[in-house]
Amino acid sequence: HAADAYRTDLMTITRFVLNEQSKHPESRGDFTILLSHIVLGCKFVCSAVNKAGLAKLIGLAGETNVQGEEQKKLDVLSNDVFVKALISSGRTCILVSEEDEEATFVVASKRGRYCVVFDPLDGSSNIDCGVSIGTIFGIYMMKDGDEPTLNDVLQPGKNMLAAGYCMYGSSCTFVLSTGAGVNGFTLDPSLGEFILTHPDIKIPKKGKIYSVNEGNAKNWDAPTAKYVEKCKFPKDGSSSKSLRYIGSMVADVHRTLLYGGIFLYPADKKSPNGKLRVLYEVFPMSFLMEQAGGQAFTGKQRALDLVPKNIHERSPIFLGSYDDVEEVKALYAAEE
Ligand code: AHM
Ligand code: MG
């Protein structure tokens, strides 16, 4: 049937979240509005990223354009768009962005009760060569009290109400959890809408891929070194794992979520806390992994139990399939 080529019942992300939030009628409108502003930011970044290859035609970042204005770098531009979209939603009180040293406190007249932590464009080293990059975000509810303070964002990851990312890859994919599983949406460019394409994502219990920057191996601690050695030279008769590493956390985590396996950015002698940031990289991805049936571990504890002391804090992270992370946990436990 020719008609079968078209789905006629489109589950947009807004419709999906409205349905999901119907269990919490008190927050339904506010959360949906907040999310729609995040989605708008992602659509903007998607369109900007798609044009980035044309930089030579439309003016390179850092150069001045025909009007004599400085072109903003893509990551700075993305940050500006997200900050403005989030403030104008009228639903936020504190914003923490990777791009801004200080947290942004929203003026009282535009204030709501949500706190949003985000990395507007992660994987910056991949921008100029057209490799997948992404936006990562997490959402907290302000604690009790009238005036927002930094303590409202320095909450453990398990207190997040929602987390997600948008990947600007061969298609634009938005992955979201509001604490009841994980769902993936793909941007239909002709509609300008994210449509549910990956309902209820579950990560395979065990995977065949490991993902790490092996260039840092000489500085790893013993459990990390042992684990990666096991991936390559398993002693239990199982087959060795494949290595995939893009160097864009969103892309590496997205593949891990769909195909299974493990992603690690461990501590090393030069960076005892690893590289990735707790609030807007480690927490959102750990939240999604747990919601998809996987695990996220810091080398010491469940990642979502961490309580950050400052907004740009870093932590080592091992996340992915349940059984694979379980092996890492055993190696760290044996070390003690
Ligand atoms: P960025 O915020 O400067 O883009 O750095 C974060 C990125 C992650 O996307 C990725 O997982 C990691 O850095 C890769 O780091 P490395 O190049 O050290 O392997
Ligand atoms: Mg980043």
C-alpha cells in the first residue's frame, strides 16, 4: 500500500512529554515549556552545525564578516542561544554551562524553579572536521527556600529530574529520560520536529565494544590498565572486544547505549579526576545509563551518588552495559 509509506500518527517530543507528565499535573505545563526551549536550542545548534562546513563561504569563526562583525565560534554561539532560550522560558532560576565560569542566576522577574546544567556543544575538537558533536543537559528542581543558591545545583546526580543529550550526527538525535526509562527522538528536518524513533531504549546487558582514549594508557591506574588488558586479551575464553573511540562524549555514549559495551574516561597520573565534568557530562550520561538498565561508576562509587562541591568539578567515569561495568567494579574492589 502506498499509504503505508507514511506514518500518520506522529509522536512528537512535546506530545510525548505531555503524556508522560500527566502523572504530575502540577508540573506538567512548566516542564513541557522548559523542555521545548531546550529543544529549540538544539534545533538551532543543529542547523548551525550543518552549515559549519560552509564556513569558507559564509566567513570563518574568529574572522570578521562583511558587516565588520566578529563571527562567533560555534560553541560560544551555541551557549548564547541556550542561555537566552532557557532564561526566556521563564521556568529556570540557575544555569550552569561549561562555557561560563560562573553560574547564571536568573533575574527575579523571569525566574522559575528549575535549574539547568549543560554543555552547549561538547566535543569541540571534532567541530572543524565534521565529526559528530552534541549538547548535554541535566535538570534539577530548586530545593526549598525562596532565593536560589549554588546549593540548588550542587546536588547529587540521583536528584536530577531529567537528563538528556542531542547528537548532531548523520541525523539529529535527541535522547531523553525524565526518570521513567530512556527514549530517543530524531529530527525530521522537513517538519522541524523531533519524532519518537527509539522508544524505551535498553542497553544490552553485556557488550562487545570498549571506548577509551588509549593514548593515556601510560598514566592509568592499575584497575583501569587491567580492565583494558582484559578487553584485548580475555583469559576466560571469551572473544576480545572491539575498540571504538570518537572523542565526542555524546557520540561515544550514544553508540554505547544502542550497541552496548563500556565507555571510560578514567583518572590518570596527570589528571587524578579524569577530564569529564561532573554536573553536565558525567551526571546526565550516568542518569541515562541507569535508566536504560546499565551502570555508571567513578572508580570509587556509583556516579549518581557523588555530591559535587563546585560547579565545574571533574570525575573519572566508567559507564555502559551492566555486566561490563560490574567487571570494572570488581577490579577496583580487589585493589582495596
Ligand atoms: P570538550 O568539552 O572540551 O569538548 O571536552 C570533552 C570531550 C568529550 O566529548 C570527550 O569524551 C572527551 O573530551 C575526549 O577527550 P580526549 O580528547 O582527551 O580523549
Ligand atoms: Mg564538554
